[in-house]
Amino acid sequence: MQRPRETFSSSPSYPTRPDSGPATSSPQGKSGSHKICLVCSDEASGCHYGVLTCGSCKVFFKRAVEGQHNYLCAGRNDCIIDKIRRKNCPACRYRKCLMAGMNLEARKTKKLSRIKNMERQSSEVTPPAQVQPYSLVLPGKYQPQLIPTMLSLLKAIEPDTIYAGYDSTLPDTSTRLMTTLNRLGGRQVISAVKWAKALPGFRNLHLDDQMTLLQCSWLFLMSFGLGWRSYQQCNGNMLCFAPDLVINEERMKLPYMADQCEQMLKISSEFVRLQVSHDEYLCMKVLLLLSTVPKDGLKSQAVFDEIRMSYIKELGKAIVKREENSSQNWQRFYQLTKLLDSMHEMVGGLLSFCFYTFVNKSLSVEFPEMLAEIISNQLPKVKAGSVKPLLFHQR
């Protein structure tokens, strides 16, 4: 599918840890080349909070974390952060600090290792690829130092609010509403692609696997986000597609709308029943992205399995953070994973209706180009039964 491939390649990239060889034409020093700050590309002054950075980014990160600032980007969460422009957008600068791996706990760990004179290898952080056994998803005791980096990053990369542009002064019709929802969905898909690319580990997958996962999960992500907004803004009584487009009972009575709205309300009702926390929601949304795969496997299956397990563990940490009472942790984990499994049934009906409106030209429902290409690619796979859900529980 050509357009999503272009979307992947055109989005901004983020810095990775440099290889052992020099990667720039910086002036030579005693060690062969200047070390570069992984956040703003200025000359690094040392390893601060676990990452090679300059003094400016070191101070910025410490103040950002300890001050608990709620930074917001005035743009599209993809501002350029370099030596000259690093002060322009603290939100994007903080996000790059997190993505580089900065963590206040790294400083404490380093001091502790000096005191105990530990072996170098014992103080090294375990590589992300070494996933702990499934039985350790829910540790009995909450350890705060394990939480901030991942959950802070998931919060930092959350997409901005998208408006529908719906003119409520005109009479409501099913065709106009569905066309508006499709256009909104098209913009949300583009936003979801950028969000997925910023997820730790996702870009380690083969590009074809990234595209496949997004093609299979786009409606899951849209429906889950809708359920969360409806839970937060309307207590699950109405469907909050956007701040300027809320589907109330009157709009639900329009032709073709009732059955679909009923399915979508079930999702927000589950949020209300379980009182899902924001941290839990963020982790569950990532797991939905990773919940449908080809029956014959992915090209980077082993990497996928490791990434999925790491986010299952992260959901466990979010539960521990919320519950605190360890005796309730496994029950909570069971309830939330049952909700994730039920999404396949709830979204299945919505997907069938989406396919129906897509192929039935007499309904005159418009689809934006990118969404149309995704559906065109997804429809034959679903009909052929070549994809399967990854369930936590047996049906």
C-alpha cells in the first residue's frame, strides 16, 4: 500500500545512540571526535541521568521532572530540537530526553555502585530485549523507579486533540455524519501512524510489519480512543468523537447509526464500569496496536513478541501503581485483559459495517484517500481469514 509507506518514510526521525565510530565531521579531539548530546546535538559534557548529553539538557531534564511540568507543544509534537532551537519547545525537548533514555534514577544507581565498588557488568542496565518471565508481570511491591520513563513517554507522545469540523447549524443526516466521521478517521489514522512511530521498540520491527499492524488495528485504536473520550467527557452516555462532534441520543436514531453507536457505547461503558486509569488506558492502547497479526506470522516475529511482552509488563506496573493492594492486582489484570479481548468482537461488527459502506456506492459515503487505501488493502485479508487476534484468554 503505497501511501502508508510514504507516511512512514516522511515522518521525523529521532536520534539513536551513536556507534563506536565517528558519525560526524566534528573537530577532532584527544579521543578522535567530540561527543554529541543525544537530545540537542550540542557538544556533550558527559553521561547525565544515563545518557550522553550537554549540561543544558541535563539541567533542563532535572527541572522538568522535579517540577512536574505539563508541557504542551504548540505545533505537531515534531519540533526540531538542536543547539539553537532547543529552548523553543520544552514539550518536544522533554520528549526527546525521554526517548534518549534519560532517567533520574540512573544517577542514584551510579552513586550506589560507587559506594559498593561493584563490578562494572553488575551495574549495567538489562537490555530491553531480555524480557522477564510472564509470572513477573505484576510485582508484589510497587517500585516507583521502574515507572516514570515509559509512562512519561507514553503520555508525552499522546496525539493532540483532533477536531471534526462538523457544521452543527445544518440538518443532521446519516450520510453527512458518516462522511464527516470518515474524514475525522482519516486524520486520526495519520496521527496514529506518528504515534506508533514514536513508541519505544515499534520502529525496530520490519517496515512491512509496522504497516501490517497499523492496517489491522486502526479501527481498534479509533474505537478505543473514542471510548476513552466518551468516558472522560460524557461519562459514557454519549459518543465524543471530537470536541465539536458529540453523538447524542437524537443523532443515534438516524438511519444506519443506532446499531453502530450501540457497539461503540459498550466500550465506553466498560471504561466506566472498570474506572480505567489514564496509565492503564495508555498501555492497553499499545497492546491493541499489537493485537492482530497475520496467521503466517510477521517478518520480525521474535522482536514483536519481545515488544508485546514488555508492554504487557508495563500494564502490570500501571495496575500496581493504581491499586497498591497486591491482592487485587491479578484480578484487575484479568478484568483489563478481558476488555482487550472483547474489543475484537465489538470492533468486528464496526469493521463489517465500515466495509459495507465502503463497497456500497449507493450510500454516497465519502472516504478520505488514505483511509480508502488502508481499507482496500485490509478487506481481502479479513475476508480470506489470513489474520488472527492475539487473545489473553480462551473463548
